[in-house]
Amino acid sequence: MKYAVIICPKCGKAKGVEAERKTSTCPCGRTIVLARAKFLFESNSPSELARAVAEANEQLGEGEKPRARRKSSPKDPYAGIAERARAIKDPLERMRVIAQELTGMHGGFGYDDVKRVAALVGRETPEDIIARLQEHSLIYETSEGAYRSV
């Protein structure tokens, strides 16, 4: 999912929106047509979006015009995996998808790979993910600290 930061033309506050939508409603009540709005920042990560909105509102509070930031890199494969996993409600299925995607990306994965995805998903810890996947025989350890999906 793609997110963006816009400025409400009525109240002048920065707001985070889903960029694929046609309109968004500001807390002040104004309906903003996103095709006409200027995106100050775009990202695939909700946490990056939150930081960008906070930064823009801080700049607006200081009387500055918020500067458009570079778009976040859509090439981060971990963000793509996290986005797909975030949409899955069942915790075990979410963990299985993470393991399969990491295996497909590198042919295997380690603790650091799981940690990067888990930080973006924000639900389970990397230790819990690895332990639960091993418990259900969904991954196996190829060497110490290296895993593959079944």
C-alpha cells in the first residue's frame, strides 16, 4: 500500500493518506480530492509516514513551509514482505508467509532478516517467529542460525 503526506487547504495541517484513494477527509471536516493534492512525501511504510507527518506539522508550527522530501525507496524487499505479511490476520500464517518470502528472496534467511521484517510488521518478536515456525515444522535449520522454509 502506498501512503502520502498532504496539507489540508482548510486548516493547514499535514495529514497522512492512502495514496490510492480518491478522497480523504481531514479532522477539520474538509474532503480533499487527492488527485488535486500535492504529495509532500510518499512511502510504503506506515511508520515512515507517521514520522513525515510529524515533521511536516512541526515545520508548519514554526511558520515554515514544509519541504517535499524524497520518496522512500520502494526497492526495499523487506518492506514488501512486511506489507504482504501485515495484511494476514492469522499469526501462524503471517509467520509462514514471512519465512517463504525470505527463503524465496535469498534461498534462506537468518535472525537478522527476520528481525528487519518483524520490526516493520510490529507484531511478533523475531525469536517468537523462528521458535513457532520450528515448532510447527514450517522451517528447518540448514546451519547454525540459517533457516529455510519447507
